Amino acid sequence: MGVQGGEDVSETQRPSGRSGLLNTEVAHNARVWNYWIGGKDNYEVDQRVGERVASMFPVIRDVARADRAFLSRTVQFLAADRGVRQFLDIGTGLPTLDNTHEIAQRIAADSRIVYVDNDPTVLAHARALLTSAPEGATAYIEADAHHPDAILQGAAATLDLGRPVAVMMLGILNFVLDTGQAQDIVRQILASVPSGSYLVLTHPTTDADLGGEGNIAAMKFWNENATPPITARSRAEITAFFDGLDLLAPGIVSCAHWRAESDSPATVPQFGAVAIKP
């Protein structure tokens, strides 16, 4: 996708080993997630698997909505309160209401946003929907989170990586099954952005203090019937993603609780946190 309202960006990144073909015979996370939040960009197989997971883990729709609300709050906070004007949204998913660029550019029209995903359905909708205010820029890179070098190379066509960037990684590292590799991805990306940049992250958990035990059977079913395979992580494992960064209050909490708009939001088994690179 080229920049809307700015200069052209490099051609869509497509890491080797991927066909880029749409498979409507197997449920895919981006489309199932879209189904859970009430969207229409999904297929029967996505609905069937989504319903089965929801029957095993009824809170999953609350998780999806809380994760989306967390995105809105964090982008609003970073753009309005911290003056962030660049966002790298990795694993953006299917476009819906109040995407990252819409929130950021309402606050500052010159905000620049790069979206990253590797699902063909997301790519098709991104090209049509992810437009920009004329003063800013919005671009889409087709790339996999397992390939941070391709992400950074593509992002540099639109973002100035010498200035602070908010790296958004909402519900994406759970698809990197090896924890060491997931940590390396975060380290590589954060090493390529300057002091004053932010890491914004959500991640599912099976920790009992967030009511995550039901995730165990649901994720097993998912991995047997959908793609890509997923894993949950503990608070300690998620904390390690923020090594070398300064966590902002309230720290690593259920994403529904992070600077929540209500006094007593329901707890969901999805951690959320924001940290700054010192």
C-alpha cells in the first residue's frame, strides 16, 4: 500500500516462504477476531471455530473488545499526552472503527502510521480503508512478525526511525511460539528506534489471577483447528519483554484495567502495558 497523503513507500514486503494466497478453508486469527468484535469480514469456517472457542472460553469476546479499547486508550494517551507522532502497528488485524491512524490523526493530523500484517484479507482491506490526513501519512507493509528486519526496512520508507516511535504489538507475540525468539524480535525492533520511543503490548495468559485457566483448552482446540498457532505466557514471561524499558503506571495489568475509563472494569486474561525507552 502506498502512502495516502504523503510520498510513496517501498513495495509491499513479502518474506520468502509465503504464498500470500487467501485460504477460506481454515479459520484465521484476523478473521475470527473480527467475528468476535462483531465485524463482517469473516467466513463460515471462522464463525464456526470462533463459536466453538467462545463456548469453551466465554470471556473471549470480552478479551477482544478490551484489547480494542486498550488500543484506543493508548494511542489517545501517546498522541495527546506524550506528543508521539509516529506509530508502528505490528499485527494490525482487519480494519475497523477507530484504527490507529484515525485516533492519532484526530489529535495531530501530521501523525505518520505504518501498519504491518501478513494476512491477505487484511492486505485487501488495508489498501482500501487505511487512508490518511493530507498532512500525515499511512502505509501498509505485508510482513511477518518473525521477520523484524523486513518490518524495519519497510517502515523506514514512511517513518523517521531517528525520532521516537510507538511500537504497537497488540496480540501478536502470542503467535511467536518460542519465547526466546519473541524476546529477540522485541529487542531488535526497540534497538532500532531512539530514546523516547514506546512499546505498547498486549498478550494472552493462562494465569489464574486473571482468570486465564480456560485459555488452556481453548488454545489447544485453536491450534488443532485454526491458524496461526498460538501460545499464552505468564506475567513473568511478559515482563521480560520490557527489559531495559521503563514501564508506565499502572504497569503490567489486565488490558481492561490499563488507565480504564470506568472505575471497575471486568478483568480479562489479557495483559497490557506501555513502556518508554529511556
